[in-house]
Amino acid sequence: MRVKPGHRDEVVATLVGGADALRVVGCDLYVVGTSDTDEDLVWVNEVWVSKEAHDASLRLPEVRASITRTMPLLTGEFTSQELDIVGGLGVPE
Amino acid sequence: MRVKPGHRDEVVATLVGGADALRVVGCDLYVVGTSDTDEDLVWVNEVWVSKEAHDASLRLPEVRASITRTMPLLTGEFTSQELDIVGGLGVPE
């Protein structure tokens, strides 16, 4: 996602701050990254136990509050790619 | 990365099969994913303790053998994005 200039750290703090609470609702991984070469870009790579668990999480009050807080700080430019996780290292079985 | 048609499972098996061995050389996460909507596409999301550890891994005999085996099965179309990992869930401290 692309953030409005100057708001990256605020968006990142919200994303990272909310990540631990996602574990109990089926989130296995939630990795927040930034880029040296494009300072208004924030990447999130997530692994969920199911698509249903992810979709349900979007209805949680804490998550909705986080989205409400973050949306005004974003430009609206999003790209996303949904994947089936096959395996690897650090991926829960 | 994009695989030549019909070779996805072979590429995925090589990537997943080699992932565990990367832990001792500084790889924290190595997540291999495929797409429902584009069956010749394979995604790998990696987290390393440092860029140096990643670069050094490319010189390991096992990794070089894996690359040699996989390259002929790929179209040559790669995209990549290097990130600084800020935090989240499931990310080693």
C-alpha cells in the first residue's frame, strides 16, 4: 500500500501494533516491511489458516478501528496477490 | 517467478525441499506460494537475518545445485522487491 508522504511510520506502527492480536483469530504470519528505495511504500505479507479466518478478522472491532485510523493516511493505491501457501521454512504445518 | 507450463509442481518441490537447510545460514522465513488464478506463477517470500546472509547463501553448493536444477524450468520472468522488515507476527526479533 502507498502512504501519503510523511505518514509511513504512523501506518507501520499501527500495523505492527495490531499484529499480535491477530494470532488468536487464525493469523500465522503478518510481516510488515518498508523499502529503502520508495519511502512511501508499505508491504504486508500475511499467512492465515484459511481465507475465511482472514475475512472474519476484518469484522473485528480492533481491526476495524485500525483500518479507520489508517485509511486517511493512504493514497488509495493498493496491490495485492492472494496465494495458496505450499510450504517452506517458518510456515506452520 | 514464472515457470514454463507444466513445471510448477517440480519447481515448488525443489524450493520447499531446500528451505529447511537455509535456517542455519540465516534464513528466518521462506514461504512458497502459488496462485489459483495464474498456474504458472510461483511466489517466494523470504526473511533473512541480513542481506549478507542471503547473498552468502547463493554461494552454497546445495543452493547452487537447486538453482541449476530450477532455472531451465523458468521462463526468465522475475519480479522482486527488497524490504526492510519492521515487525509483525511470526517475525523473529
